[in-house]
Amino acid sequence: MYMKSLLVLVSAALSLANAHQHHQIPLSNEHIQHDATKPLQETWLSKYGAQIDQPFSGPLSFSHLPYSRCLEDESAEFDIAILGMPFDTAVTYRSGARFGPYAIRSGSRRQKESRGYTMSWGANPYTMGAKMMDCGDVPVSPFDNALAVDQMEVAYASLLARNVSAKDLDVSAVNPARHLALDGLEHPRIVSLGGDHTIVLPILRALHKIYGPISVIHFDAHLDTWPAYPGTSTDQSRITHGTFFYMAKEEGLMSNQSVHAGIRCKLAGIEDLENDEEVGFQLISTDDIDDYGVNGIIQRIRERVGDTPVYLSLDIDVIDPGLAPATGTPEAGGWTTREVKRIIRGLAGLNFVGADIVEVSPAYDNAEITGIAAADLVHDFLSMLVAKEPPKRFARPGSIWVPAKDEL
Ligand SMILES: [Mn+2]
């Protein structure tokens, strides 16, 4: 019985194999009739069209902006440049911000010109007349800080010296600082992606040559105005991410109308605050937001810098480490991302000559929280740089709120 079943199975298998062999495709394809006028197969281009970049694909530029190595491509034209400064060798605690430009660009993947309109601004910064370009990264030395600081200054000054793209001053995007340059020319503005905070010293050196002394609006948990750290013995070792504002003041790069926002770090004592005031800063602490509110803070910042040429520098550690953990010197109890975004909206129309976001160090991130937050803040920087004034509340379609007449 067993042998008989086995024979039946073998013979069934053989006939299946024969049947399969019978239907195999012949080696020759002479039997296929070709129409020589048609390609064998439709191409991607004829069938699907353009090879679009999706939010999760394509080369990495900020918000899928046009990308150019502007330092070598001197024909690149822009009104606002995104420039990475992957420098992180002057920090007091955790290094890693050299990967900040990568993380911020990566966090911006879901941003793009065709979806740049936000309800909060009531505008799309990419379509207001200012040409924006991602100019790549400065190839900074990771081995020699004096060399790296010079490289960053030369790179920044090189882009500042370019002609602006928007020759027509009637475009809706405005550059309120365009009349402030000492040479009477309009200069491009640069949004720098750090890097540790030291990058602001070479930036202020380059800006000072164009505009003279600059006021700084400085969002940070830390003062960054310390004269030096204990144990530093050389001129170069005095230049760190916690001392660069002191150096800038020594060199006469800043006005005495600067302001900190969001300070909460521990200090040596009251003498740190006395020194800070001498460097030229007023101070808005983290807790002040509870007492004066977002609008109170906006008002004090605007009063402080007035109509001076002003530079915005934002250390991501101003935001609570629960919402932005990827940074070198985290301080508990900070502002929310939403609060910082609202304060930035209130600063539009000031005479901004440039801006940066620094200290994003993605090795300490979770689920890209910090990179996404930083990229979103850069979108706000771009909106702030091209808006004439802070956005007003407006009656948007479908809103259940009706603004009062004096808010419109
Ligand atoms: Mn800081």
C-alpha cells in the first residue's frame, strides 16, 4: 500500500514537471511581432512625468530650497541665504553641534515653498519676493579654532558682499535694514545654522564692517557674556561659546542696546549680572513670561533695540529640554516652542541684518524633536525677515473667533 502511494505521487510530480516544461518561454523571441516605431516600454518621463522630491526624499537642502555651494559659485544670487556653520570645538560641556546644520535641514523636510503659508503669519515667506537659497556649509576646520573662526568670518563676509537678487524694491518682501549699510548698498541677509554659539563672534565681525555696531536680541538659557573660563591661558582659549559676547564687546562690535530673553542658568553670583550689564545687555528671565506675558516681552525687546541694526541669535537651549533635548548645555524649566515662536512673530519689522539658530546637537535628540523644532523656528525667522510688521489677528475662513475691530 505504501509503495503504491509513493509511485502515484512520483508519477504525478513527473507529469507536472513535463507540463511546466511545455509552457516555458522559448529562448528565441522571433515569434514576437515588434512595431519598430514604438519603444519596447514606456519611460518614467512619458508615463509619470517629473521626478518630484517627496517630503522624505531628495537631496538635503533646507525646506527643499535651491542649493548651491555659494562660497565657490559666485554667480549664485539670493536675498536671504541659509548657511551652515558646523563648528563645535569651543564648548564647555557636550560637543556635537557640528551635526546641527544636518539635523535642522533634516527636520525641515516637510517644509517647502508650495506649503509655506501659515495661519499664524498669514503669509508664505517663500513667495513674497525675496529669493532664498541654501548656500551649503562653511568647510570649517575641526582641528584649529583660530583657523575655523577666520574661515567663518571670511565665508560670512563673502556672502554679505554679494549683490542682492531682488533689484525691484517694490516687491512685497521688505528688508528694513537695506538703508543702514555704511556703504549705502543693500546687502543679502544670512540665516546661519550652528554649530556652537561661538560662531556669532566671526558673524558680528563681518556684520560690523558693513553696518557698524550691532544690537543683539539673544534667546538663550545662558548669558554668554563671561570674560573667560578658569584655567584658560591663551588668547584663543578665551574664545568659547560662553564668552563670545564679551569678546565682541571688547572689539566694539556691539551697541549697548542688546537684550537677552529666556535666561535661567546658574551663576557665580550677582557679579555675573553686573558684568552682563556692562557688556551691553538688558535681561528678560525665563520667569518673566509668567509676569509680563508674551506681549510684554515683545514690547520690551522692541523698545530696547529701537531702530538700530539688529541681529537675532537663538540658542535652542532657551526652549525647555523636554521640547528640545538635543543641546550641549541643557537647563530645566525653559520656555515652550510655541511661546518662543510667538515672541519671534512680534519682532517682525525691526531692522534685522541677520539671524542664527545654534547649539542643536542631534546625538542627544529623541524622535528628531529638536531638529524639527529648530527647522520650524527657521521658517519663522524667514517669515520675520520679510514681513513689514508683526501679523495681526485676522478673520480667517472657518474661524469661530471674530477679532475685535481694533485688532484688524
Ligand atoms: Mn546656551
